[in-house]
Amino acid sequence: FEIDTVVVDGISLGAISQYSFKNIVVNHSINASFKNIKHTILSSADTNGTISPSGSITANQNSSLTFSITPRVNFLIDKVLVDGVEVGSVNSYTISNISAPHTISASFKSKQLFISTIVNGNGSTTPSGVTSVNVGQNQSFTFTPNSGFKISNVLIDGVNVGLVNTYTFSNILTSHTIAVTFDQKQPSITTGSNGNGN
């Protein structure tokens, strides 16, 4: 607690810590009131998650305050800073025995999503194998048959998308698979006439 105000003979003298009566010749009154010491906690989070409570919070001296940190869908807690010091990727933090102002901030990072490519036959994809992407990212793939081969089937997450040689994922929110099949081209057969109609 701290002194709120001191009233002497009905007159407020403010938050003084002492008062002396001198040459007392009449009756007097003195009244002191007290209040909780308050401290400000500034709480914030970036746009990919929330912290609660947030904003400017007033806390009493020696009190405790617990904050909950929640990422948005497809995001993870990256770090939590208390008074500029990292306290880890925690989803809850308590400031105990508050005796001074504090700050707490939370930042978040995108979950890593993956696009896996499967090649059947003689050809390749670019990129190939497993590609790591961030949430909301766009990613394009190119399919190239080897010499003498052709694209015969392209499946995106098991769905046939036709005989395309490129495919782009836009605003990626989940992992995906690409399966591309390459088949040998059929040799061309040229027919002609011997002049006898045979």
C-alpha cells in the first residue's frame, strides 16, 4: 500500500508522509487514507496469435497475473518475452509478486507443411522429393518426361488433374501429395501405297 491522502482539519494536504501540529491551542483532526500500489503490465502479441489479457493492465503491488498465449490455426508459439528476456515457447506465463511495471510479448511462427512428390516411370518433378513450405505460401511444380516418354497421369492428393506439365498450389494451408506417371511414347507408324492400291 501507499499513502493516498492526509486530511488535516478537513483540508487535504495530499500524500504527505508526516505532519506536525505546532503551538496547539485548539482541537484538531487528522485523517490518513491509503491505497493499493498499482503497476502497469503491457501485454502484446503479433497478428498470428493472441495473448490474454492484452493491452495495458493495472496490477496491485505483490499480486500475480497469469497470461494465456494462443496461436492461430496452422501457427505455433515462437517465443515469449518478459521484460525483454525470452522465457521459451510457453502457452501460459505468470508474473508473480508484482512490485514494478512489466512487459510481456508473444510472437508466433508458421507450421511447416510438406508437399511430397512421387514419380512413376521415366521422368522427374521440380522440385522433387519432399518440399517444405510455410502456411499461406504458393509453390509451383514442373513435370518433365525423359526422352521418349510422356506424361500419362497427374494426381494431386489422389485427384486426377489432367495431363498438365506444371501445377501450382496457392495459399497452402495443409500438406499435399503429387503423383506423376510417365509412360513410353508409342512409336508412330507410317502407312503408304505401292501404287496398286495394295
